[in-house]
Amino acid sequence: MSYDVAAVRACFPALRAGAAHFDGPGGSQVPESVAAAVAATMTAPMANRGRTTEAERNADDVVLAARQAVADLVAGDPGGVVFGRSMTQLTYDLSRVLAAGWGPGDEVVVTRLDHDANVRPWVQAAQARGATVRWAGFDPATGELAPEAVGELLSDRTRLVAVTGASNLIGTRPDVAAISDLAHDAGALTYVDGVHLTAHAAVDVATLGADLYACSPYKFLGPHLGCVVASPGLLETLRPDKLLPSTDAVPERFELGTLSYELLAGTTAAVDFLAGLGGPEGARRPRLEAGMAALEEHEDRLRERIEVGVRALPGVTVRSRARTRTPTLLLTFEGRDAADAYRFLAARGVNAPAGSFYAIEASRHLGLGDTGGLRVGLAPYSDDTDVDRLLAGLGEWLDT
Ligand SMILES: Cc1ncc(COP(=O)(O)O)c(C=O)c1O
């Protein structure tokens, strides 16, 4: 199906400020409908969740709708959608709960491709329990994380494999399904960081083999919060610390305190916006699949344009090389500092930040220390004019 980027752009009030946004991997711009849903929730009668008053029902309905929306987004079970402040917070919480049963001799596998939010919580949880951490490296030349690099670390003592669905630094999309198969054969759980992936592809948690799948709505056009999707059956087996009067039901057991109803309404609106890319009518999941496929095609075409364009510029290296990847490129410059390019472009209204973006292990593994490079990320509202501005700006900077 075709992708009408002009119609998409018209829905984003922030774009009227005029910048070309290549900073989506850090957090996307937000459609009007998302902001409107947040505002509507804040001005409607609201109370704590319940079914007695209208205000209670409104709060309850918002929560249930958001669980269903996220479940549709990743083909999960709404009864296993846990919300929290951020992916980082939820991963720390879950790492402590999951690690409660670990001890000396147990092992956890993390990768050097991952954002630190899917590394450090597991490393620290393992340390606290006397368990062993095994590190899977990726090939710095190709950016590929081979399933075998994880497979060779597994044993019958492996309790969990933490792996990214896609790298927020270089875009690599590892074969998570193959990694999950290996992990499951060894009797381990998989914790998949879908924060970067969810913004760029139709996700099916069962196909990925993700026992726990984490994502963050603010990366896919929604508000700032995080969610983890798992099967309710798995969540039932876990016992987080909780207040005595708070419910023991799943998934609420993991949601400490009162949820942000307004942000949940915004999350539902963001999922509906993505579904709208696949057509105005019909069940949400098939529209999401069609819409994300159309988006992927659009973003891949622009990514290729950028790659061809930067190849013509002197001294620019594209660090993103994996066969399967998101439209997120990391650029480095011979003898030049990426942070200079970032500032130069920013002064021209082109937002492409430099850094390692908390993917610190990946940046070091690429030989870029903690400095990283210039990250150029595409989003649903990116268009050819943005790409023209980026390439012209980089060309000008390289001439200085
Ligand atoms: C791949 C990836 N994982 C995890 C995170 C952390 O997400 P949050 O800000 O929701 O904690 C980010 C944020 O940049 C990310 O890009």
C-alpha cells in the first residue's frame, strides 16, 4: 500500500517549528491525536479505577484500552501488559524479581549490541545473587549479532538471555527468533528489548519467542512511559515486592502505585495512529501489520537515499551495516568530531545528535569508545526534503 507522508506530517504540530527531525530514536514527535487524548483524559471525570462511579469507570476503561492497544501492537495478551514509568524502570524491577531465584552457578547472557537498559540491570542482578554473566559479542565489521554467538554461551545453567530486538545505535535487527529457540532449548527465558524495534516494524512477540518484551511508547509517537508484555501465566509465577493492600492480580501486581491514566490514553492514541497508516477501518491488528509494512518500505527508501548520499561525501563511514536493520544510521567522520557535525546541523534546523546513546557496550565494541558518532534516525514523518537538508548540511560542514 502507498504511504502518504505529507498527510502524516500534517498530523504533527511540532513539525511546524521547521526542524528536520533525525532524532526519533531518542524520542519521536507526537501527533495531535495523542496530545488530544492526553488532554481529554485530564479534563474528563477521573478517579481511582473502579466500576461504581463514572469517574472510576473512565479510569478503568483507559487502562484496559491501553493494555489492548499495546497487545494489538505486538500481538501479545492484554492480560500480560505491564505499564511503568520507563523501560529502564520496568527492566530493573523485573530483573530483581526474576533474579530472586538465581544463585551461584546460575548464568545470564547479555549482549554487547544492547542499550545499557537491557544490560546493566541483569549484570547487577546477577552480581547481587552470585550468578555469572556471559557476554555475547557482535561482529564490529558487519554489525551482525550471530545467533551462534549467543548459542555458544548457553548451558543448562542459563536462566535468562537478554537481547535487543534492534540496536538503537546502529539499527541491527538480530535474528531474535533463532536466539530465542536456542535459549528455550537450554531452558532459559528471553527478555527482548523492543524499544527501538517497535517504532519501525510490525512486531509479533510469539514469532520472536520473547518471553518478556519491553517497549516505550515515546519512541513510537506516544507519551513518556514504558511497558513490558509477557504471558499472564509467566507473570503469575513472579512475586514482586508490593504494598499489602494493593491487588495481587496480574498484571497490576507489577504496577506500583497509581498509573498515569492520561499517558495510557495517549499510548492508545499512538497505537491507533500507527494502525491508521494501514487504513481507516477494520480490526486494529491487521491495520497495524499493513501500516507498519508501508512505513518500513517508506523508511527503507529514505535510508537508502541517505546511504547513497553520504557515500558520495569524503571521509564519512556508515557504521550501520547489518543485512536486516532499522532506518537508523551511525556515521563517523575521518579526522572530524561527530559532535561538531551535530552542532553545525542543529544551527541549520537539522536535528541529528551525536553520542553513544546509552548503547555504551556497542559503541566501545565498535572501537568508538564512549563517544559514538552522529546518529541519523528516520521516523514516520521523515520525508525527502528532510533527507535533502541533511545531505546538504553534511556536505557544507565537510567543506568547512
Ligand atoms: C533500545 C533502547 N532500549 C531501552 C531504552 C530505554 O528506554 P526508557 O527511556 O523507556 O527507559 C532506550 C532509550 O533510548 C532504547 O533506545
